[in-house]
Amino acid sequence: MSAQTIWIGSYSSPENEGLFRCCFNPVTGFAAGPAYHGLLNPSYLLEHPVHPVLYTVEETDEGAVCAWREENGRLTLTGRILTGGASPCHLSLSFDGKWLNCANYMGGSVACIRLDEKGIPVERTDLVKHHGKGPDEQRQEMAHAHCVYPYHGQIGVCDLGEDRIYLYENQNGQLRETACLRTKPGSGPRHLADHAKYSACLYCVSELTGDVAVWRETSPGCFDLQQELNTLPDGYSGENTAAAIRFTEDGRWLLVSHRGADGIAVMPVRSDGTLGEPVWSPCVRGPRDFLICGSTVLIGSQRDDEVRAYILEAGRLSDSGFRIGVRDPVCIQKALR
């Protein structure tokens, strides 16, 4: 891979650095770039593929999405809109780039936001609220929407509190439910992934159990559970919360991060889209998010305030020795420009 510029988001007050831009070169390692003040808990980031706009959440009791323009090392706020719920934690764009979707963790709601011709948020057109709960009284006392993942022109929403995955389609700014998948009670579905080759499959990691489930769409809106496997290391019984799920760029491997057990489970992708047995690789402490760049995996350590680079080879991770200090890294995204 060539050098890659990345964005890193964290939990931060506006007085402290909360957004970081740096470069990673697989030969020379990390090179620090600008760090930005003035943001409030930018725990999730998303860059518009066409317009020079970076979206960040404000993960607070009165959640908001901010739009920023970055130019010559300076960051300018160009728009801000309330998300209609507390603790927004995930963003996605519609296929045509005209709508921004947001998951509000507290209260379990999904916001649809209209963007203007420059990609600036101008109006929240819909807010869908979930109302269920799950068997875990500490973590599933109410609905908790955790992701808004783009899937075949729709958005897949994991609700950790309800043990459900919803699919919605956007009808001119209004979200219409097209499917609802029920996950194992107490599993706490967190994030989704899909595969370029096995387009009928939808992959879900559950935060509370560490399970990965593979669902196959057999007809529009109808899904069959194909596989469910636990991705924690054998014999592990301590506290753990699974976090991110991503495929490698070549589609051969699926990676899942675990906080508590502090490692990455790497699973081979079989010829039918199901997964082989996970191989466990210890990594950083508190790996909430990671970014795959070719054969390199950049993993954020929320507990040690750094991002480390690991080499993925034959399904196992090894520490490259490259790292950069970043306070509380919780979201890592490729910079598009």
C-alpha cells in the first residue's frame, strides 16, 4: 500500500484536541498532522465522497451532527443540526450522497437528515424511535441504536438494547421499515458489515456476547440465519465488549475487535460467504476501532492513548512497531482528500 492519510476521532471537550489528522506509511510509519480543538466528543467521523465536508457527531445528551471544512490545516464549522436524540454514535450517507443517517444510542432512535447541494445538513426529515429492551438489565434497559450501515440502498440499524437488526429504506426523507431480524437474546448487536462478492450476506457482531452472525437474504426483506460463532479466545471468561467488524480489502478475511480480551479475531471467508474458525491475535488495550489499509491494520488503543500498526499475514496479526500517540482514539477513518 502507499501512504494513507487518516482521521482519528476521540472523546473531548472543545478546549482539548479532539480530532486528529495524520499519515501512515508502511515503510516509515506514522507522521503526525494537525490536531483540532473546538469539537465536543467527535466519537464518530464520516467524510463526504464528493463534497469537501467532514461530518462529526457530538456524543452528548443533546446530540448533534456537525459539518466541517478542512483547508490548509484549519477547520471551519459550516453546519450543525440536532439529531433528535442523545449520544449519537454512528453515521452513514445514502447512495446518492443527499441524505445523512445517524444512530442515537440513548433512547434508541434513527435520524434522517437532508443535505443541501454542498453537503451541508439543513433539515432533519425523520426520526424513528425504537421502544424495546433485552434481558441484560444493565445494558439493555431500553433501546440503543448503535449503527446505521448502508446496505443495498437501505440502511441496516443494529439495536443493542432490543436484540434486533432493522432495515429501512429512504422514501424522500422518510424511513420505512423493510425488515426486522431478531438476534439471540442478550447478544446486543452492535455493528454490521457486508461483502462485495457475497452480496446477499449480512454480517453482524454482537457486543455483549462476542458472537458474529451471518444472515443471508433469500428474497427481498427475508433473511435466514446461516451461521453464528463466538469469536472470543478459547477459555476466556472475563468481561468483554466486542466493537468493530471489517473485511480486508481483498475480501479474504473478516476481523472483529474485542475490548476486555484485548485482541482481534480473524476469520477466513469461505466460498459460500460463511466464515471459518476464528484465529485470535492479542493487540492493544481497549481496541474500539481499527482501519484496514492493505495488509496493515491500524488499531486504536483507547486505554493507552495511541494507534498501533499491525501486519496481517496468513490470518494472524504481528506488531510492526509503528505507533503514534493519540488521546482516546475511538474512530479511525481514511481521509478521502
